[in-house]
Amino acid sequence: MFRKSYSSSSNRHPSSRGGGFNRSRFGGGASRGSTSGRGGGRNVQARSPRPASRGKSTFDVTSFVNKVVTKPTVTQFSPKHKFTDFGLDKELEEVITQKGYTDPTPIQDGIIPLIMAGRDVVGLANTGTGKTAAFLLPLIHQIRHQSSGRILVLTPTRELALQIQQEFRSFVPKSGMRAVVCVGGANIGTQIRDMRHHHQFVIGTPGRILDLMKRGVLKLDDVKIIVLDEADRMLDMGFIGDMRFVMSKMPQPRRTLFFSATMSPEISRLINEFLHDPVTVSVATQDTPTNIEQDVVKLNGRAKADVLNELLQDPAYKKVLVFGRTKHGVEKLSKILVNRGVKADSIHGNKSQGGRQRSLKQFKEGAIQVLVATDVAARGLDISNVTHVINFDPPESREDYIHRIGRTGRGDQLGKALTFID
């Protein structure tokens, strides 16, 4: 995502809905400190994602939720560079111009010159800051101007891998460059066939990349640049062993581009292990976003589904992402909403990859009003114009809360986040 020029109408904040329930406000701002919330000593070797808790969350959102009495303000950023200053080839500059983008975002402003200079980098940035373009643009330029070699991009989720591929395609509409996506939940035979065609980028999740390597289909002899995107999430999901194995099969010297939303002790150790003399660019904030108005909804004994349905009748709730804790609960809630006449769908780990992509596509295009999701949709996904995020079930940690509500208020937009509490 790039910085665009927004009119005042596009910054109009979603209105609140009054009546029907007691919306309680609590004093105090966001607490300061690390968002990692992950202590040392936890075994991160297992490849399976962290299991969802079936009990009530012990996380108390009211302890730090950032109450905003007035409309939040968006901090203006003055970049040091224009896109024409980066030395990108003319075709890329033309695509950027055609997209209507103007100034680079903070992470793009800081990272692109370093990647163009051939440095290992650490980009600390929240989602929605344009970091995908921050690494794709210089890497596309560099792959065009060298005779051989490929680039490997590792991501924690299927949806993020496919989103990166989509953005890649938008930057190279006429060049003939190709990216192969290798993710679990999709037909591995199709991916094996795709690997046989000439391509410059491999984008995938660690587990599927490892499977293809063990089958002898994917060799990394000519891969001298690797991007680890959302590295903190990959660590949390237990992919550290796979990441180490993949990188051990790459030739030396290699370049590593490392992106994360947090700087925990575990992340610091990975940086020291994987990168050579890296330059760090940090535009991340460990506080809840200032351009998202946050509030809690006290249920006072009412059924959560009833309160949610009432909220969704407000015309201001145009594009709503609802988070639940379990796959079963998310699917059930989606069906309840549909039965009540709400245009809704779901996304969770029990759905096929095709089903997940269809639901996500419908939500992005505005064909449905509500997408009910587990935390599979809490990281990395760039969905424009989400008016509201609703925590139907509370998140497990402060970090999870920040990533959930970060699906709204993207870039220069303003958003609203609500959390249901008993």
C-alpha cells in the first residue's frame, strides 16, 4: 500500500450507534510497553499453529483499550524521497504513476534505498504500512537487471502469500515476470507443475516450501535473496525449525530481508542468526493505533449474536470484520447472521483454500457486509475500507488485539474497533 492523497470525505469517521445496549467507557490511555507478550522458554519447534483456547480468555481489553473522546487524528508524514529518487527502472515508475500513488510511506521511504544498495535489512512495521511494496519494488528492479537468480518470500499464512502474489502481478503487468505460490491447503501437484515453468519469485508458507524441497522439486541453489515477512508470526506459529532448514540450503553469501511487527528477544536472536550487518528501519508502534477509535460493548446479559445483529443494522457498519475464537464458533456465527438476513461469510482453518479465497474476495469487493473470522485473518491482510472490527470473542493477548483491530484504519484512513465484554 502506498500513500495516496485522500479527500476529507474519505476520512469521515464511522458513526457510533446509540441505544439498545450499554456501551461503557473507561478512562485512561493505552498502556506502554512491548506487545510481544511471549516469554522465553516456550517450545517453538512444532509446526502446528498455536491451538485456540476453548475457555474464556483471561485477557482484559479494558485494562489498556485506548478510549478516544474526540475523533482520532492521523499523523502526517513528510517523506525524504519521491519514488523517482529510488532509481527504479522506468517501467516500474510508470506502473506506480498509473496506480495514482504519490509519496512513499515511512517504511518504503526508509527501506527501499537500503535494498537497492544491496543491504540486509530489518523492517519493523505494523501491517497496513506498505511493507510488501517496500521489498517487492526494489527486488523486481534488481531481478530484472541481473542475469540469473530467484527470490524466495516466506510468509506465515496462505492468504498473505496470495496477497503478495497479487501485488507482485500488479507491478509487472507486461514484463512476463512470474511468481509461483506454494502454500498448504492447495493442490501440491499444481504447484509442482508451476515450478517447472520459468519464474523469478517463489512465495510460500514454510511448511509447503519444506515439503517441496524434500520432494526434490524446489532447489535453492540460485536463490540468493530471502524475504521473511511477518517473522514474529512465523515464530509464534512454530515455523522456526523450517525457517532454519530452508535458509541452510541457500548458497552463501545470501541477502536476508526481515520484516516483523515486534522486536521480542526471540526476534532479536533470529536477526543475529540469519542476517549479516543489517540496517534496521523501525516505523512500528507498540501502542494501539491512534487512528482507530476503540470502545467496549457491555452485554449486560444479552446474547452476543443479538447485540451484533443490532449493530449491523446501522448503515455506518458497511464493511465489518468480526473475530471469533474458534473455527466452529466462527462458522456457527456466520450462519446465524445469514439466517437473519445479513450478507455474511466466514474464513477459518477448516475451510478449503478455495473457500477461504472466495469468502475473502467477496468481502474485499463488497459483495458481503460481514466477514466472520478466526485470527487467521488478523495478520498481514490488506483489505481496504473496513469500517469496523468487532471482537465478538476477546483476543488471547494484547498483541493479538492490536493485530485484529489493525484491519481497520489502514494507512491514512480512520476506523472503529469494538470489543464485546460480559
